[in-house]
Amino acid sequence: MTDFDLGPALLFCPADRPDRFEKAAARADAVILDLEDAVSPADKPAARRALAEHPLDPATTIVRLNPAGTDDFAADLAALASTDYRSVMLAKAESAAEVDRIGDRFRVIALCETARGVLAAPDIAAHPAVAALMWGAEDLVASLGGTASRDADGRYRPLALHARSSVLLAAGANGRAAIDSVYLDIADLDGLAAEVHDAAASGFAATACIHPGQVATIRSGYAPNEIEIAAAEAVLAAAENAGGVFRFEGKMVDEPVLRHARSVLRRSGLARP
């Protein structure tokens, strides 16, 4: 898996609300300035002007574009020409050919949020301009004529879980990062925490969010606790004096277990080679 250098908490911010730009950037690891669903059609021209008039740090800013092939997509790219932003998120990405339309100046996060997009995720992830894949539950279900991605208990339906896993596998198979979808129930931090913990354990590099109040929970979910760090350090230390498969604290240890331990230390900032 390639390193994802933006941090675990990615906060969406409507691009037509420049009054929120600095606050969003200060509270999250990276901000996603949204030109798509968060902005009404009438306000999109003003949102594009705001990109240039209220610049943020390009290193920690992503601009979400409208879907490829739309008039708004072309206008988005034209607006970016007057900025220093080089990381973009392509909404409703459905093919590698759509990524080609962005050009070679940008690092692309492909948002696979339709049935076509999820099925095309392996080809999209293989595109050299793509740095990460993200999936989206609500647009996916809408693209199929459905009405809800979650059941009455708030858990993802099997369809959404399948799409989530498919995008994660496509990203991992091509050495790209995977970004987990937003959690819409802003007040349910316990539910968010459980989902983020699962995302980190499964191999996602980051989780997108829609409210600054969710950032701390996401950061905490991706950060290993002291017990996990100590266990990872201990097993890696034991491996230095062992050859091949060995037994440690009653459990068999082989290379996959050591890779898990290295991943824990990478997330904690204590990476070992």
C-alpha cells in the first residue's frame, strides 16, 4: 500500500462557503472543498471563484469536481487553472477514461459511488494519476433505485458492505489508498467510532466526514492505543532473533502477523523498516 500523506480525517466543506475554509482546514487533517453535491447549481460559479479568492494550503486541500462529461466538470477544471491546487476528487467516477479527462497535472481521488463506478474500481485504481479510491453509499444506492444504505439499526446493508469491500480491495490490489465513506449521523459518535475502528483494522487509510465534531473521533479510531503499540513493538523485537515462523506469547507468528505489527507502528508514527 502506498503511503497516504493527508492524514485520517478528511473534512468536506462547501466551496461556496469561503467563510468556513480556514476553520475547516484548521480542524481536520485535510479539507475537501466541494464543488459538487454541497453546492446548488446557481451557486457553483461563486464557489469556483472562491477557490482562487480564498486560497488554502494546496498540500492539505482537495477539490471535489463534478462528474466527468458535465458542463460543470469543464468549468471546474477551468477554475482550477488559476489556483495552486493539485489534488482533486472526481465525483461519480465510472471509468479510467474519465480520469484521463482531468489531465496529468493532478493527483486524483476517484469517488466510486455508482454501480458502474464500483464495478470499474479495479481499472480506475490502476490509472497512474489515481492516488486513492473512495466509495459513497448514498449515491450508490440511489443509482440502483434504492432508498437507504443502512437498515433500521444503522448498519450498512449487504449491498453497501459489498461495495465498501470491493473498493478497498481494488485500491489495495493496485497499491492505492482507500478512503471510507462519511457517517451521516453527526450526533452518533459511538457509531462513528465503531465504524472508524473497523475501517482502520480493515486497511482504510482515512475516513471522510461532514462535520468538524467528527474529526477527533476519526483521528482516535486510526491511532493505535498503547496496548496495541506495545504488542506490535514486542512481536517485532522478537522477530529480530527468530528465523521464519516462530511462536510468541502462545501464538504463531509469520510474515503477515509482522506486517500487521508494522502497520500499527506506521499509524502511530513509530514506523519500523
